[in-house]
Amino acid sequence: MEENQQKKRVSFSQFQKWLCCGHHWYLDYVRGLRIFEDSLSTCFGTSIHEVIQLYIKTLYQENAIAADACELFEIFQKRFKEELETKKVKHTKDEFKEFVYNGDDIIKAFQNTTNRLKYFPSGKYEFIGIEDEIVMPIRNNVEFICYIDVVLKEKKTGRYRILDIKTSSTGWNSYMKEDPSKYSQILLYKAFFSKKYNIPMDMIDVEFFILKRKLYEGVGFPQSRIQTFVPSHNNKSIAGILNTFAQFVTECFTAEGKFIEDVTKYPKIPGKAKKNCKYCPHKNVNCNAKDDLSKEEMK
């Protein structure tokens, strides 16, 4: 028990920060300057996650009638209020109303019979679990921890289906879908789920289940509140992200599992058009990205 307590546990969010900008990760974890502020969006996402998971669990453990009888909107609204109060998120009445209306629209679209049959046919899958905890040793006394949103198993083929639920303002565009700091999450989940349960990786399918708060106005094409995205998750893709994750652990942790404190190992990476700096909480507080930029990059 003591040995487990000494291990460093890292989540995907840590790895994601390092992928985007090593210096951001260094400031957050090595220097202990992590700044995290809950917002309307994070509280909204938590609340929507819970009601969607409740519906799916009820659908497969009971039936569609019982799932449809769940008062999802009432549960969502109550949990949203609780989250905002607990996290002490400042907001106006109008902002609260807007997010509540967005939640109502998502829930109605999700519960629509056509969408239910399309994404979650009741007779096709066996319910395996929600928030399935995975704790996997990596190296250097470091463990990876994650909670998988939804796991289903196809009755006919025995294939597993892993879903990661995301809420998004207007969905994922092509740039976001190509961003490894986003799609690598579910590749790691697949690899570690496979290892934990000794399930062949070619029997596991993964997808992001994206719920849009808003739809574009004044467009001439049909839109949906639901978007799914399946990144390439073949063996080559999985191996690549596992190697990158192992690199993260090796470069950031000693053999004993302590942080490597050498700041030179954590370069500042503003990214294209300084996108990594745009919303960084350390910008102009603990970090000036220009310090690491060449004259060419600063043009």
C-alpha cells in the first residue's frame, strides 16, 4: 500500500499540457504554480456528462422506456446549479439561462428516437460500465490514471466500444481533429483498457461523442447537436502515442518518480499563431513566451 502511495499518478491532462508546451507543464507541476479556474463551460460539461451517462446506463441495464422516463433536464439543471455553487463560479442570470437552454437542446436531441436508434440501439450492446477506472504503471515509478466515460460490448461480435463524451461550443473542426493533443487521449484509453482486461486491441473500437452547445446561424445545411469522431486507432497509431507518452515520463520524472527540475528541459512552445499562449493562465504572469523565440519566429 505504501509503495502505491509513493508512485506519481499522471492523467491525460498532464500529458496534454506537456504535448502542447513543456514549459506550461513545468510551471504547473514542477513549480507548483498551477492555475485552474472552473467556469460555466466546465460545470456545464460535468452536468451534461452525468445525465448522458445515466441515460445510457438505464437504457442497457433496464430498457428504453425506463431511460426515456428519466427526468434528464431536471437532473441536469439541478446538477448544473450545484456545480456552479460548489465551484463558486461567477455568472450572470442571462449566462445561466443561456447554458440551461443549451443543455435542454442537447438533451432533447440526444433523447430523440432517431438519434437513440442511430447511436445507441438498445438490443445491440451489453452495458459494461461508466467511469471505468484504469490505473496503469508506466516507468520511473509513474502510473497513468483515467476514467473511461462509457464502455459497451456488441452482443453479436463481442467487440468493445469505448466512448469519450465531450461538450463543445460548436463542435470539432478539421484542425481540432488533427490535433494529437486531443485525439491521443482515446488512443491511450484503448491501449490501457486492452492491457487491464487482456482484450485484443483489434477487438476495441473508440470514438469521441461530441455534444454541441450551439448551432451555426444562417447556414443552408442541416446541423446536428451530436457529432462523432473516430481517430485512426490502428496498431501503428497506438504504438506512436505510447512511445510519446513514455518519452514524456522519461523526460519529466527521475527513476524514483520525482520531477526533473531542470528548466532547460521544458522549452516554451507558443505554437502556430501563438495559439498555446492565447488562453494560457501563465501568460504575462509567470511566463513571457518571447524569451524562447528566435528572431525569425518573432516576426
